[in-house]
Amino acid sequence: MPDPILQTRGLDAHYGDFQALYGVDIEVGEGEVLAIIGANGAGKTTLMRSITGLLRNGPGQVAYHGQDISRLRADEVAARGLAMVPEGRQLFPSLSVRENLMIGAQVARSGPWDLAAVYKLFPILEERKDQASTSLSGGQQQMVAIGRALMANPDLILFDEISLGLAPIIIKDIYTALPGIIGEGMSAIIVEQDITKALSVSRRVYCLQEGRISLEGMSASVSREDISRAYFGIE
Amino acid sequence: MNLQDYTVSRSSRAAHIAAVLAALTLIVLVTAPWWAGRADMRLMGELFLYLSLATLWNLMAGYAGLVSVGQQAYVGFGGYMLFALTMFGGLHPLVAIVLAGVLGALISVPVAVLIFRLRGAYFAIGTWVIAEVFRLSFAQVSALGGGSGSSLPVAIVRSLASGRAMREALSYWLALGAAVLVVTAVYLFLRSRQGLALTAIRDNELAAGSLGIDIWRTKFIVYVVTSAFTAMIGALIFLQKLRISPDAAFSVNDWTAFVIFIVVIGGIGTIEGPIIGTLVFFALRETLADLGTTYLIVLGVVAIVVMLRAPKGIWGLIRSRYDLQLFPLGYRVQHRPHSKEP
Amino acid sequence: MDWVNAIVQGTLLGGLYALFAAGLSLIFGVMRLVNIAHGDLIVLAAYLGLTVTTATGMHPLAALMIVVPVMALIGYALQRGLLNQTLGDDILPPLLVTFGLSVILQNALLEVYTADPQKLDAGTLETAGVSFGGLTLGVLPLMTFAVAIAVIWGLQWTFYHTALGRAFRAVSDNQDIAQLMGLNRRHIFGLAMALALGVTAIAGILLGIRTSFDPSIGGGRLIFGFEAVIIGGLGNLWGTLAGGVILGIAQTVGAKIDPGWQLLAGHLAFLIILAIRPNGLFPRVSG
């Protein structure tokens, strides 16, 4: 396995008195696509919030490109080339489509992605560029959210539940497009409840259960039984 | 672990001791006219009135989430009602004080209907506008001296008690009585069903609403009751001062800024907080008053530091260290060791 | 003609109130902060103008070149050093901290400048007037109104046509996600406060040229600005200008009826509008 671009070591996370993650260890290789699956409330979104710096971490728990980023603020993490497509899309309602994309370029990293490249990938967004982001359909909003993350030209991109609340046909389109989007040299973490979709695009998979890693394996070779056991905790 | 090892109770040993101490203190305070000097009695009288204002403001801001910077509206209103009712209505001052409270409640109803339309911080400034409207309106009443104000006629002052010593003692007892009344009333209110509803709203407005608590009505009641009491305290304040003017009656510094500082420093959202805050405030004032404006700057800085570093004030710090509650409001779960089981 | 004159003068006065309100409106829009010390900061700007003009002999309007950046710096420092610590779901900390700040500022100004009323000397500008269809309009009020329009236009343009404005709106919409996009909200809030106090500096200088001021008048200026914001409708800067104008007209017309009624009439106009249109006259259409 190549050198990890991202590594968590004994990552814990708390909301007040409630502990959401217990000593989570994950690794993402350079150029690798990783899937993280798990039931509702297993800690997937918490893991994303910890990695991106939205939650406060203990020292030494998250490393990016071999450097400790666990104490950095989310904007500092973003500036180092880690972007996220958040759960529920979370576009800025008072910004137009174009402005939402421009906000993504705020970190000003160089790379292949700019407005023209995003419009080429999703031509409908160019037609709608001056509309309020809230006026778009769910699928189009997801395109804006993906485009917004790409505009940062990240090395690692996190997709949090991108199929949530979308029609099956649109989910299919997005997953068909995903390998092309992730492209050369970029690494990705795909967080999903839809296990089949997640396994189809990833190289390796982790399963989270009640805040702990319950399974780790190659996406192509994990068995259904292993996943069921890891997912639901049924022996 | 066994569920029977735990008891749920409201009172505690500390609360019992506190109650006994409070009763003893009260007896000592009631006898003050026989052992305290005139200046000390004046100071204590003023302290009790500030304690009352602070307790009332704390009920609104600390429990009902109604942060007002315009309570001077009701202090001034009560003061002016005392003057108007005694001078033109011919009422005895004590009757006028009670009536000032009733009128304060009445006028607060339309005010609440209006300013409850403003949310959160804008509500705060709205209360200030109301206080300004009151101040400007009373400044227009020439019978009450207009902008320059007026003094309470000697005959009315005499009607309270003929001798000066007796008047001062009465004035002191009224202030003490007001403080005891206000603190007790707020304490009993918070223990009542309404009070529990209030605490529920403070802790989670959304959940409280879904539990069927009428949030608007509960806040409205708190606002009206607070206004009534504040107007009565205002009447007492100006009975002590014997002179009233719009600027003194509706002073944001005297009747709101100091009160807020007292509550914040003592501990907002606790009954003990305003008591401690008042004692600290007067201690600071008596030692630093010579500094003039610097004293106010110091007070402002202390309040800001407390708000940021210890948002529950001095009482919060004490309570977190010793798990004390002198005015038991919540129920507490206590562990009973097995050996004491019968 | 007297009544027309009162209305026109009131309209122009409304420009000053809109300037009081613009900073208040801006910071509420970006970070939902209501700054109780806003009025005292206006007065602080007037006093800074006084210090600059007396020290250098500059014209008060030229002093803007110093006072505006100084106030902006104070704003940034204030936000990052103090006010950012108060932001959250609880409304008590920002309210009580800015209230404390208001008392501190007021008394610090008393300490430095005493309670004596002061005025900025703008020479002939104060008395210059132009005749217009039988009315005599002061050049200063006209200029104030023009400045108010320019400032609001400028803020509007900044908000909707610059990267900074985009960042303001993004942070206002969703702080967490904005942070994920590489925006440091603490810095953005600092910039918003800097911009707001820059506008406040202009308001303070124009106030100081128009009338005399002393350390105690901050509360009143806060209230005028607040009334203009609520009358116009939250989140609408042009509405704020309209709100200022309505407040100004109510005051001058009230003063025309009885000089003692000037301020009262303004407050009553505010309360009437709050009673019949609680969201203001021109609330921002959501969406």
C-alpha cells in the first residue's frame, strides 16, 4: 500500500458527555478511494467532522500528508487541500450557483478545477449560474456541492452521504460520474449507507458500529455476511 | 448498583442551615433601627431595594430569557405614581405604593403586547425605547415639574410618621420588607408549576413548546408581575429620595446597568446570585466610590470578565466547588450507602 | 410651506439616522450580533474627530481619512479580542458584554473629555444653504443625506458584488460549512465589524458637525439607529434608509407641533409601525 495521505490514530470524539468515537484508526492511501459504511448513528458524520476540524480533536489523532492536523481549525485544514461534500448538500442559500462554486475556490489552491471545468462537468450549472442555489432540484444541488468541493482543487475529498434524499436515477448518474470526478491523483472517502454503491466505487472499506471500527477489508472481497455482522453487530 | 440506594429530595442539610441562618439574620436586620446609625440604615435600605430590583431582573433574564435594558421604565413609573397619587389623589403613601404596583402591572400589558414582537436582543433595545417614551412623557407633565421634576410636599412626608427617626425606621422596614417579599415571591414562583415551566423554557424552548407549555403566556405573566413589583420598588426608592425628576427616575445607569452588573457578577439564573451580587456591589461601591467614573469602568470590566470566564457568576463558582444550593429549586438524587439500609 | 419644510428637513435628518443604523444592520446581518455599545462607538468617533481636528487643525471632513481607518482597526480588534468569544446560541453573553462595553466607553470618554458638550467646527459648511423652490436647505444636511445614500449603495455593492461580501453572506448562512470552505469566521467577523465601525466613524463625524455631543448621548443614537432598522425591516439596507427617513420626518413634524415632542413623536412612530407591521415596512423577501 502506498504512503497514507490521511491517517487517524486512536481518534476519540465527544459531544458533551456523550462519546461518539472510540479510538478509531483509519488510513487513506495516496490516490485511493475508501468507503466508510455504517448504520445511522454509527459515527460516520462525526468522523468526517473530526477529520475536517469541525470538532476539536486530541493532539496527534489526525495526520494529513504525514503532518499532525488534529489541532487545526476547519479553514486551516481546508487550506491544506482537504475538501468535503457535506451531508445534505448544505449550499449557501443566499448565494447564487456561481457564487457557491466561487466560495469553494476561496482556499486558492492551483489545479485543474475552475469554473469552466466544473461547468464542463455539469453543463446544467452554467445555464443556472445566476439562480439562487435553493431554486435547483436536489440532484442539481448535489452537483453544486460536488463542484464547490472540487473548486478547492483538493488532494483528498470527502463525500458524506451523497445519495441521501435523491431519486435512484440521479444517484446512479452521480455514481457513474464519480470515478471521473475523483480522477488522477486525488484520494477520496465515500461515506454511505448504500453499501452496494459504496463498494462499487471504492478500493477498501471500513465499517463503523457504535463509534468503533467493526470491519476493515478490500471492497471487492468482503463478504455479505461479514458486512452484516459488522453493520448490525449481530453474531 | 441498586435503584433503592438512591433518594430523591429537594431539601438538603445546607438548605436547612441556610434557612435557620436567614431567619436569625432577618431578626437582627429587623431590629436595626435600635442598633444601627442613620447612615448605615440608609445604606442598608438602599441595598435591600437594589436586591429587590436585581432579583426581579434575574427572574426575567435568567429564567424567562427576557433580557431587558429598560427596567428603569417601571422604576420611574412607580416613583412618579407615588408622587402623583399622594399629591393629587390625596392617598396615604403606603396605599400609593401598592397602587403604583397595580398601575405598573396595567401599563405593562400593552407594552408587553408590543415589544414581545421583537426577538432576543432586539427585545432588549425595545425595552429601552419604552423607558425613553416614559421619560419623555413624564417630562411633559408640568404638574409634576416637567423636565426639572418636583419634591414630595412636607405634609405628605409627615403623614407617614410625625417624627424623623420613626420615618427613617419605617422607610428602612419597608425596604427590608420589600426585599423579603420579592425574594420569597420569586422563590415560591420558581417552585410552582409555572416556575418549572419557565425553567423548561429556558433549558429548551422547542421541547417546552412541544410539551404543551404556552411560552408566550408564561413569559407574559413574568413580564407583568416583574413590572408590578419593579414599580412598587420604584415608589419606595423615591419615597426615600423625596425628590423626583425624569432623568433620575428613568436613569439607565442607576436602575438597569447597576442591576445587570449585580446579577451577572453574583450569578445569573440563580436565586442566590443577586444576593451575593448586591453585597459585592455595595462593598465595591463603598470602597471605590471615590474613584468616580473609574469605579464604573472597573465594574464594567469585572462584569465582562465574569460573563466570559465564569458565566454563572460568583455563586456558580461556589456551587460547582461545593455542590451547595441554599434555595433548593431542583430535585437532587443522592446515593445512600448500603450499610445504612434498614 | 412650514410643513413641507418640516418634512424635507426630516427626510434629510433621516440620512444621519440611516448612517447610525447601517453599521448595526450590517453586523446583525453577518453574525446576528446586536451591539448595545453601537451608540457609544458613534460618540467615540465624534471625539476622535475632535482630537484629530484640534491637534492638526484639519477640517472635520478631512479628519475622516484618519478616523475611519482608526475606527475600523478598533472594530477588528474589538471583534477578535472580545466579541468573538460571546458568539453562540445563547443571547445573554453578547448582550451583556456589549452592555458592559457601553458603560466602559461612556465613562472612559467622561474621564478623558469631561462631560462638557463639544462640537466639531466645520466653518462655513455649517451655515451654508441653498434655496430651492422657496425652501432653504442646509448644505450639511444635504451632504449627509447624499453620504448616506452613497454608503448604503457601497455596502450593498460590497455585499453582492465582491468576494468579501460573498464571504459575509456565506458565513451568515452557515458558519460550519463556510469554515469548511476555508473561511475563518473569526477573521470574517472581524472584517465585518471593521467595516461597520468605518461607517460608524462617518456617522460620528457628521453627528459632531451637526450638533453638540457629550459622552452620555450614545444610548439615544443607538435607539435611533435601532428604530430605523426595525421600521425599515431587518436585513434590508435600503429599507433602513427609508426607516431613518420616516423617523426623521416624525421627529421634525413632532417638533413643529410642540418642541418638546420631537423625540417622543419619533418613538411613537416606531411603536405604531411595530404594532401594525411587526416585520417592518420593507422586510427582505426570503429565498
